[in-house]
Amino acid sequence: MSVTIEDISRKLGISISTISKALNGYTDVSARTRDLVLQTAQEMGYHPNTAARNLRRGRTDKIGIIISESIVYISEYLAEIIPGAALTAEQNDTNLILYTSVDNSIANLTRICRSREVDGMILLWSSEMSSMIDLLELEKMPYIIIGRRSERAGTSYVAPDNFEGAKAITQHLIELGHRRIGFMLRPALGTTNVDRFAGYRAALDNAGLPLIDELVVTTAIEHRSGYHAMNTLLDLLEPPTAVFSFHDVVAVDAMVAVKERGLRVPDDVSITGFDGLRSSLITTPRLTTVRQPLQEIGQRTVSTLLALIEDPSLPPIRERVPVHLEIRESTASPQHRTPTSDHHTL
């Protein structure tokens, strides 16, 4: 049976109101009495009723993270970003609750907002981002976008610097001597797709290379999407000598397609990824990629949201986190020279 303040009151012969004040740090209780109450409470195994306390404070000490994509396709990304978010939440005595909405319905989010079961929301990779934000703002629920830049005024986000990362990895391929560089789009990812494609184009422009439409193919969040896109590129009369895959999982699919054609990476075609997921380290050869500091992004997103919850008058916080180019064995010059491994902070 749980210990109550009434039990502590009876044991010490002190009024319930004084016990309550001592436990809640009121200054009109003497230090001696407060220390006695706190020590007795600890010895008796007393734990405060946080639900009742939070009801009085108008807070839940919970924040939600809502995902509207199939977890199957983003599980590796979540496995790295969620621990950082959970750690910062725990350090701030806050619980992190994961919600899913794979049918892209905002009905669940409406219920969460109106029941006020959390103090704020993190939006992750939502294809219904605009309607979700409309609802959150209408319900005056603090929110932040994680992992993606937003062009919407008044919106806070913490995102990797996708533009600089894409520019750097394309420039790496150009410096190796590649002139026909394929690019795998991912339109469903909104500004992430826009920024990575813009970085790719900027690197081509800086090198005086044209954008070749047939070298740009589309992928989707579905099984073997990168495999099919790579085969489309390999079917060209003049296939690319290097391919920038939208992210690491797509790159792994692309490498399978290359192998099935009897070709080799990087001897016949160089392959790069993006994100720096663990899978990029277990491919053969190891994958050249751009690594996002995913745990750091998770941590900074939660700390930023907590600041917005604490002070709703704060202006939007829009942060782009630097990324790192990881050069490994999946890229080489068209003359098949294997590059020396290197690591660059962008």
C-alpha cells in the first residue's frame, strides 16, 4: 500500500498542511521541520502523487513524438534519434510518448491536443505536416519539427544541414573525376528533398557541369525502391559513373542492383548514401555517406521544445545542425583509384 502524507502526519504528529508545505518546499516551514519531514518521507517510502501535482500545475511533464510513416522503413533512423530525445527528456523529469499515425489521419492528434495528455508535440517526417501544424496552432499546443527544415513562418525545427551535406558529397565525387553523377530524389520528404537536390545542383554548377535530367530518378519509402531506381540508371545508354543515393538504405538497395548486373562498387560505379546510419558501416565495400549527428538532433529538439513550453512567447527556434562527410571505400575515381578514408566536418 502506498504511503500518504496523512501517514507521515500521524507518525510525526505534525499537521497535514505543514507536511504538504514541507514536501513542496514552502518557505514558511522551518528548515528543521522540512528536513525532518523529508527524511521521514524517504524512510517510509513516500512517493508524491504526480498526477495530482501536475493537475494543479496545469502540466503533465510529458511530450509526444508523432510519426506518420511506417516504422518498418525508418526504424534504423529512429533507433539513433530516439535515444537522444529520451535522454534529454529524462534529464528534465519529462516522459517521452511515441504516437503513430500511419494512415496520415490527424484524428489521433486532435484527441491528444484536446485531452491535453502532453505538454508539447514533436513532429517527425509527416506527409500531413501542414494540417498537423494548423491543428497544433489552433489548439495552442507547443510543437517542433525534428529532422526537417520548415518554410512555414512561426515554425520551430531542428534539422541537419542537408544542403551543405549534399553539396559536399557531390563535390567529393566531382573531385574524384566523375562527370555523370546520378541523383536519387525522395519528393515525399519535402524540404529535405529540396535541400539535398539543391546541394547536388550547386556542386554541379560550381564545377561547370550541366544538370542531366536522365540522371535524376525518383525513389519512395517502400521496399527495394533504391534497387529499381539504380536499375533505371544502369539501363541508360550512358550510365552514370557515380550515384548519390538519397539515404543509406537506398544506397544499400542500389549496391545490390549493381552486384546483380555483374558490376562492382566502386570499380564500375561509385555509390554514396546520406544520414550515416549503422548500415553504412556493414556494406561491402563500406559506404561513403554524410553522417547526421542523430542523437544530438534528438537531444536539441527536446530541449528546444521544453523551452517553448516554458515560455510560449519565445520566437521560433530554427536550427540547422552541421553534418559530416564520411569518405569510405564505396567511392573511387572512374579510373578505379581507391580513395584514402577521411572525415570532414561541414
